[in-house]
Amino acid sequence: MNQTQTKKYTLKDLANEFGVSKPTIVNILAKNEIGEIEKKGNRKIYGQNAFDAIAKHQTQKNETNKKVEQVVNSASLNVGRKIQAGTQNPSLITKEDLEQFQTAINNIDEMKRSLNRLIELTSERGSTRETDELVTRLIKSFDERLKENDNLNNFNSAVNELKSLTDSTNLIISNQKEMMTKIDNLNSKIDGLYSKLVRNIKEFNYKRAGNIIADVLEKRQEKNKNAKLHLVK
């Protein structure tokens, strides 16, 4: 009877397949709670579920990248149109208008940095499925806010809020990364103690220990025998 052989992957195989780093692969597998199916020496071997989880993550990331590109292009065009409309009558332009125009131009780059940073955070250690969902909601909310009101004041305010939320998300993930590192260090210490215990058990000379115990018991019996003889006399 022919059976389909399960395809197996090392971390290097998965990293090469998807064109990302091994730490990124480890992070994606961790957030999806996927472990190895076997070990070969120090190498961890993963199954099809690992491949599928990474493929899904990369697909979602590509879709988010496209969404961000659309948001950036739309917002940039709108800013350009607003500035062009506002400068048609130079004599009516105030100092506040010029400051608003310059702020909006600067905020186009800030918008790109914040949105791209949010995408990057989904692949960093410390990110979870919950933080991934948060990133998606932040991008969606930013886009909806710009569509509801396309004036420059709203754009500048929205970008400032986006930057603040991006910084907060980054802090959340950084704190989770620090916690994970502490847990890993603790696990390493426990694994080290367990390995040492196993090694000591393997190296323990049971025959010698048995002889020592037998000798102690023999001496104790001899001592008890002598004590009884003393009482009899």
C-alpha cells in the first residue's frame, strides 16, 4: 500500500523557500504555536503545518504591503492636490497656510515610515497574532479616517496619531520580546540542569556505590554483634 510521504523542512529550508531570515521563521512558528516534529542532532525538523503557516503569514504580509502602498499613494496625491489648490491665489496665502503645507509634505514621509514600521513589527520577535491583528486595525483605521475627511488639518493630525500608535505598538512588542528572552534563558538553565542530572546518572558507578553500602551494613552488623556479646558477658 503506497502512502504519501510527509515533507520535512529544517529552519534553513523554510528560510530559503520564503526568502526570509531564520529568526523570522522562528518568530512566525512561535506565534502560531508550531513546534518541530522531530530532531536530528541539533537540527529541528518541521512538517507541512509549519510550511503552511509561513506561507499564510507571507501572503497576509504581501496583502498588507499592497494596502499600505494604496493608502500612501492616495494620501500623497490628495496632499498634492490640496497644496496646489491652496496656492492658486498667492496673495491669499497666510503664514499659517505655508506652515500647514510644509507640515503635510513632511508628514508624507512620516506616514510612510510609520506604516512600513507597523508591517516590519509583524515579523519581529515578540509579535503575536494579537499584535498582528492590531497592526491590521491601525492601518485600516488610518485609511478610513483619511477617506472621511481629506483636508490637510485632518491628514496632519491623523499622521501624528499614527506615529504615536506605532511607537506604542513597538513598545508592546519590545516588552514581549524582553519577556520571551527571559523565559528562554530560564528554560536554558533548566535544560542545562536536567542535562547535568542525566549525565550524572549515566556516570554514576552503581557497583561501587553498592559495595560501599554493603561495607557500611557489614560494619554496622559487626558492631551490633559485638554490642550483644558485651551485654552477655
